Amino acid sequence: MKLGKATWFDVVNGLFMIAFCVSTIFPFAHLLSLSLSTGNVPLTQIHLIPPELTLANYKKVFTNEFVLSGFVNTVVRTVLGTALSLCVTVFAAYPLAKRYFPHRTFWTGFIVFTMFFSGGLIPSYLLVKNLGLMNSVWALVLPGLVSAFSLVIARNFFMAVPESLEESAKIDGANDIVILMRIVVPISMPIIATLSLWMAVSHWNAWFDSMIYMTDPHKQVLQVVMRRIVLLGTKDMMDLNTLDDPNMPVNPETIKAATLMVTIIPIVLFYPFLQKYFVKGVLVGSLKG
């Protein structure tokens, strides 16, 4: 049977996407199976179903003080950082989208300049230290409060909003703040949801700044705790011999798998709620320069 070019493309593209999805989901499924397995499972074998099902690994993870404090610190950082970054980005991008804003081109170029050049690690550390932000959540939120890339994307999206809507609101007596909050923001949910997703994932996965600015182990984020467990071993972070059931053995590999799942699952569950806005927000926000 002969197939047209478009049909061949669809077949090849479908097979490629299936292979890509399998290659993505398979390691995740294996990691989940390993996290639910006992310490007796052979680590040299790859399996998708736990040979011996147990929740001992997760019990060990959730009863560890460093994991619990790290999880709370990460949630606080993600929520606070995303909310503040989104507010500042929207309030900065909206005036830059207006053609009558004085020296708009200069300020836009000044912001884009920061995407390519920065002060460096040592000046940033000295600044945070001199401001008294060490061992504080503000050391993780304020230095990266505004992303130049997100600001430019939001600006481009706001430029696509019809000016007639704002002109009608001004005729009715609305000021710029009212127009932004009641008209522009509601119709800009695609870009706002997209930026929220980017910011939340960025804060959730960040670990380097916490390792630098946090000297108190109980104020470290979950990613730093996970790094120490996975890369440096579990002896310094967990006591594997304190389970309530001594007949249910665990080993460092199953503990590492459970720790990784605890780190991955929350942000994965966050995606479906914003997925419908994601593609539209990225496409519309990148059209106009």
C-alpha cells in the first residue's frame, strides 16, 4: 500500500513520539517501583512492579527531620518566590508594553542586557551577606526576583492586548491600576499561568543558592537534602537501622529512590492545572518584539 508524504510523516512522527514517551516514562516507573520495594530486591534488575511491596522507604523519608524541614522550606520558597516574582514581573512588563512609555526602548534594552551579563557569584554573595539575608528565605527569593526573559515574554504578550479595551475603560473613568487588574490580567491568564509554571519549577528545583546562603542544616531546601542523600550517601542524613520493623530491611538505594520520588511528584502534579495555558502563553508571548 502506498502512503502519501503527509501520511508517512504522521506515521514516523507517531512512532518517534511513542518511543520518546516510553524512554521518558520508563525510568520514572522503575524509580517508583524501586522506591516501593524492600531492601531484598536485586538492584541489578530493572522492574516496573515491586517484587515485594512496602512503604517502609517512604516512612523512613518522611520521618527524617532533614527531609521534613527541607520539604517545608522548599514549599515556602516556591510559593513566596513565585507570588512575588509574578507580581513584580506583571507590574514591570505592563508599562514597558505601552508605546507612550518614556524611553521604552532604552529600558527594554537595559533589561535584556542583564540576560547576558551579571555581577558574578562573589559580589552576589557579599551583597546578600552585607544585607543580613543569610539563613533567610529572602536570600533565596530576592536575588532572582525578576527574570529578564520572563519580563520580555510578558511585555510581548501585553503588547498584543487590544488598545481599544483600555481606551473604553479610561472613558468610564478607570485608572491604569484598575485597567491592569480588572481587564488586562484576566485576559492574560495564558501568559500568567505559563510564567507561574516557569517560576515555580525554577524555585522548586533550585539548590545552589541554598547551599551557599544557608549554613543551618534545618533551613536547607529539599533539593540540597536530596543531593546529600543521593550523591554523598545516606549515613550522614539518615539512620537506616531505626525502622520499627527490623524484619523489613531497607538499603540506601531504595531510600534514594523514595527521596527522589518525594522531590519529583509535587511539581509533576502541578503541571496538569496549567497545561492548557502553557502553549498559548508561550506562542503569543513570543510573537511581537
